[in-house]
Amino acid sequence: MSNSLGPAQRRRLLAHADGWIALGFGSGLSPVAPGTAGSLAALLPWLALRQLSMPAYLAALVLAFAVGTWACGRAAGRIGMHDPGAFVIDEFVGQWAALLFVAQGPWWGVPAAFALFRLFDVWKPWPIGWMDRQIRGGLGVMADDAVAGFMAAGWVWILLHLV
């Protein structure tokens, strides 16, 4: 995964709605750690998402995954890159998945979910690494982060029930 976008690629992305979505509404343009910046930016809309019932929250996740798949596929084709580091809508979805069980939990659930998601997203244990290497297109951009998010959610659920 390449992290650098040239000026012309940035302009092409920012000229279309799918580019804005893929870039996490600009958070992926952070010059340092765009994935972490996208994960942090995802916390702002999560403050509203956490008010939803579990079925509505899951529906919002599915919708965000579908829109992200579409946006990343179109935006990647426009700039001729598969999964540039600036594409962080997948971090939004992965972070929201990681936060699945912490909406009404203790304060430490949020940083735990954040850290576990970032760990699994960077480390890429199986099947995350396999998905990252094997699945192409917009689905490939989104799938590994969604699985990393749900893995993190599982560990957060365990922590919430142990502590």
C-alpha cells in the first residue's frame, strides 16, 4: 500500500464525492499516520452513531461498508492506485465495528477499542493479512479493516466482561 498521492491525484480525488468519501472527508490527507488520523476522525460521527439501537447501528455499518466499497473502487480507478494510505473510509468502518460494544460501557472501552483496532489493522493477523493481499478493488480496501474492527470488538467484549 502506497501512502503518497501526488498533487494531480489529490485534485482528481477532491473533485468527486467518491474521492471525499474514500479520503475520510479529508482526514486521510494527514501527512503523518493517515490511518490513525482516519480512525481518530471516525470518533466524531461515532458520537452520534452510539445513540442508535444495535440493529440500527449494524445497519449503519453495513451501509457505510457498501458506500465505502463503491467510493474506494471508483476513486482508486480514477487515480490508478489500489489502496493508497490516504483512503481511510475503511478505518471509519473498522473503528465503528471495534466500538460496537462500548456505547454504554466504561470510559476505557473507547481507547481500548481504538488501540485494538489499530493493532489488528497494522499487524494484520490471519485472516486480515490474507484479505489485504488477496481481495482487490473497493471490497479489498474495505474488507480487511472491517474484519480487524470486528476482531477488536470481540476482544473489547471479552475485556468488558472480565473487568
